[in-house]
Amino acid sequence: MRVAIIGAGVAGLSCAHELERHNISPVIYELRDFIGDKEAHISAILGVLERPISDALDYLHTVCHLDMQPQGFVKRLTHYSPTKKTVIKGGNFGYFFKRGKHFDSVKCQLFEKLKNSTVRFGEMPDCFALAKEYDYVVVATGDPHITKVLGCWKGLISGWIKGAVVEGKFDPSELIMWINTDYCKNGYAYLTPCDSKRASVLLFVPYVNLDEIEKHWKKFWHMEGLKFKIVEEFAIEHFSGCALSHKLGNIYLAGGCGGALSPFLGFGQINSISMGVFAAQSIAEGKDYEAMLQGIVQKEKDYYELRKAFDKLDNNGLDKLVSLIGMPGIKQSIYNTNINAVKYIAKAVTVTNRLSP
């Protein structure tokens, strides 16, 4: 069986690993000349956003057959709104992962697990031509260009991310998040530590262009009084959407181009890995790919309802939100149990969104 994968990102490499488990050696086409991300930063997988998955590392091991090494554990969550602050601690809330070109970054970890796959760097062939040459083609690009060409992309939210690698003093187990419409509209900013001396800071602002994100970035640093030393800066165009179909003939869509990025807070590592693995299992075992993705699709529909509700909040509403999640009963049910709180909150929000003018 001949399988081609377009894109050596998280979804593409996970797909290749799973295909190798089934004694299939794919050919991976990667436009860049390296494995990894151009921008060095620290990403996070938060348990509250991945439920019903109880533990991300266990899920990756048992379901995706991948043993991944995190950068650290998220044990403290600090939320800032314009005038409120809430700190959640006393548990293991998730994991930090390194992104970039370093050997222990997510993509490099995945790449090192491959044994028989062929990677052709500097190539991004036409998927329709590949579909004639190969039995199956898995499109695992981070952007939705091919999905749009196939006519099955629905955009939900777009904007820009401005980020930086910074030096200072940090708690290696603390994730800090800021929300304030004055500098990020209805986006967000967060800090994820690499260690006690270095971290990454990212600001996402929806519905802005590259010039505008620079202005929001400067305002964010000024208003929050950040004094960290900037080592490196970068800007990334961000999008979130959904694929109306994830399989067309012998072409599979996985990862970002298949709708893996959450429209709520932009996280998508678990979705991307899962989609790559599920595409491989569908190819090798004849499983129904669309059926395998139903859990992911429904979860992202729920998150879109939360995004629509979040977009309506002003700074007063953000203050109330941050105060609410810090209340003992609410905090316990959201963060310190395995209850899929987001699912039930989304159902309530869906009704509210439908009733709103």
C-alpha cells in the first residue's frame, strides 16, 4: 500500500508513526527544510479543555501509541482580567510542551520515533496529482489552503498571534493568562514557562492584520507593566475553522487543515495528533474516519458556542468571569474533577446564543 502525507507537522508525523505500526511506510512531503516550528515557544495541554480525556499523556500512550515527554507540569493557573485576579492551584492541570527546532520539541520527538518513513523536504506537491499516484493521501498541513481548494472549509475565527521568548523569574509550573478587551479585544494573552529563567509570552487578537497586532502588543506590555527581557519576537497568522468533510475519495484531511484548532482558545495538539492517528487507522484497518472524528467535531462545535458567548463580553463581563471561576464550588467542579464541565457549560451557552438577538 502506497501512502503520501503532505506536511511533517504534528498530525502528519503522528499519522506516519501509526502507519508504521501497521507495517506501512509512507512518504512525507514537507515544504520546509527542517522538522519543527520556526518559532521557539512553550505550548500547553490543559486537562479541563481535553475532557473526557482524563490524562493527556495516558491518552497519547494508550490510544495514539505515543510516549511523549513534556517540558513540565501545569500546577498553577493564574487568570487576570482588567481588575480581577484568580489563582487555581492544588492539582495537576496539564502539561507544558516545547515547540521549535530543539531535539525535545513536540515535532522532533515525533520525528525521532519514525523508522521507515521517507521525508522529502522542500516539496509541496499537488494533492490531486498525488491522489493518482498513491493509494491514499493524507493532507496534514497547518493551513487550510488545500481544504479550501477542495471546497470544504468553513472559517470560524482568524487573527494574528504576536509572541516572544523572554527572560526573567518564573514559576516553572505556572501558566498565566490575561484577558482585557483594551488590548486583545476578545482574544487572550498567556505566559508559559520553559524553566525558572525563560518563558514564552503570546498575545492573540482576533480579526486584526499584521500591522494592528503590533499596536495591540505594545499596549499589552504597557498596560500589564511587563518588564521581561525580550530575547526573540515573532508573529503568526492564526485561523480556526472546520472541514465540512474530512475524507474525499482517497484524500484525508487531518490537523489544522481538518479543523483541529479550537475556535475558543486556539489549542489543538491533542486534536491534531488524534486526527493523524485516526487517519492512519482508517487507511490500515478500514475504519470509518468520519465516525472516528465525531467526538472531536462535537467538542469543537461546543467550543465555538463558547467563543460566540465570549465575544459578547466587555471588560466588566471578563471581570465577572474571572471572579466566577475562582469561587470554591465552581473552581472545584471545573478544575479538580474529571467532569466534562465544558460540555455542559456549552450546552447552556448554546441555548443562550440561540435566544440572543
